[in-house]
Amino acid sequence: MNIILLGPPGAGKGTQAQRLQSDLSMVQLSTGDMLRAEMKSGSVLGEQAKGIVASGKLVPDALMVGLIEDRIARPDCAGGFILDGFPRTEAQAQALDTMLEKTGKKLDMVIEMEVDEAALTERVVGRFTCAKCGTGYHETFKRPKVDGICDVCGSTEFTRRPDDNAETMKTRMAAYRAQTEPLLPYYRGKGILKKVDGMAAMDEVYRQIRAVLVGA
Ligand code: AP5
């Protein structure tokens, strides 16, 4: 099954995609993570993206489409993938349709994570990530079982994203409203849009997503 998790910054796309990946053996394709890896490696693409990501604006479509097209073609995607952060514009959505058609794949479902905008800044500003294995945490909503130690790999090093601050969130939200929200009617028109309550506790959000995908 190939799906998109669609929602604003902090909606919980990455959190739920990580769970789906380990539970249903689908591959998480996070364009945000891909860009952060490119930036860390100092590649040409990473250098091009750096300032744009830090500002909260969207990276140009051509760069993003190339990145995802290469990734979807890899063998591990054959068993199903979860798009997390892509598409984010109508041009990206159309490019995705074309690349799936070319490779004989199809999009099974788009899951909208419906959230209350007021809660998103708190979610994003409190987020931190294990520097070694990438597991995501939150100061209030998902602390490690033992403070300062990653539940999954035992690392004691954590990182925070430079774009996770209240000021940049304003630009990220504006980009979402102007460029990404219009994708909801696009996918509703195709009859593949489902909605879950992204404001529920993480386990409940996951239960709803799982129910939509595979039944109870
Ligand atoms: P990206 O990395 O995709 O960021 P985003 O879309 O802004 O989404 P986030 O990662 O902030 O949020 P999320 O929905 O994954 O939430 P999470 O699960 O972490 O993109 C970053 C940048 O890269 C963009 O701004 C842009 O510049 C560029 N970019 C990326 N893709 C692009 C594209 N296709 N085109 C152009 N540019 C692109 O949860 C957030 C926090 O809340 C966590 O701490 C979590 O623990 C907590 N939380 C999660 N769920 C719950 C819950 N139910 N209750 C309480 N807390 C919760």
C-alpha cells in the first residue's frame, strides 16, 4: 500500500510514519529528513536547500521531485511507502501522479491529520530527536523513559531542528495554508482522502490510522 500523510508542521506525520514503518513494514519517505541528510553531508542540493529550510519556506519543486523520484524507484519501496512531507504543492502532486503512472504504481490513500493550529507551535518547539537513531521525542508529550537516554538505542545525545522555533513556524504555517492545503480538495476529488483526529493522544491517532488502512 502507498499512502500520503498530509498535515501542517507538527501535525504528527513523522511520529505516525515511524510507527507505521515498524508495524506494517511500509517505508517512511520523509522529504524533510532527506533534506536534512543532504544538508549534513554538504551536498550541492543540501547547500541550495539550507537557507530556504531555515526560513520556513518551501524548497523549489524541481529539486523535491528529483529527490523523491529517485527514492521511490529503489527496491525497498516495492512493498509500500508512506510519503511524509511530500507532495506539498500542486505541481509536486501532479509530478507524483506522473511518476507513479510511469512505474506502474498507484496511490492508495491520503490521510489528512486534522489539528488545531494553536497546538502546533508547542508541539514543534518542544520536539527533540535522538542524534544516533533519529527517534523523535517531546518535552511534554513524549519524554524518554529515562531522562537523557534514548529508549531505542541508549544514546545520550539529542538534537533540535533550527527551524523549530515560534518565528519560523509562522512562515511554515503560511506556506502550508497557501501551497499545501489546496491538495486536500485535489485528493478528495480522486476519492482517496480520509481524515483522522490529529489532536488525539498519539496512540489513539495511530489506532485511527491503522483502522483506516487495514481495519481495526
Ligand atoms: P519537514 O521536516 O517535512 O517538516 P514539517 O512538515 O514542517 O513537519 P514536522 O516534521 O515539523 O512535523 P510532523 O507533522 O512530522 O510532526 P512530528 O511527528 O514530528 O520539512 C521541513 C522543511 O523542509 C520545510 O519547512 C521545507 O522547507 C522543506 N521541505 C520538506 N519537504 C518539502 C517539500 N516536499 N517541498 C518543499 N520543501 C520541503 O510531531 C511534532 C512534535 O509533536 C513531536 O515532538 C511529537 O512527539 C509531538 N506529537 C506528535 N503527535 C502528537 C500527539 N498526537 N499529541 C501530542 N504530541 C504529539
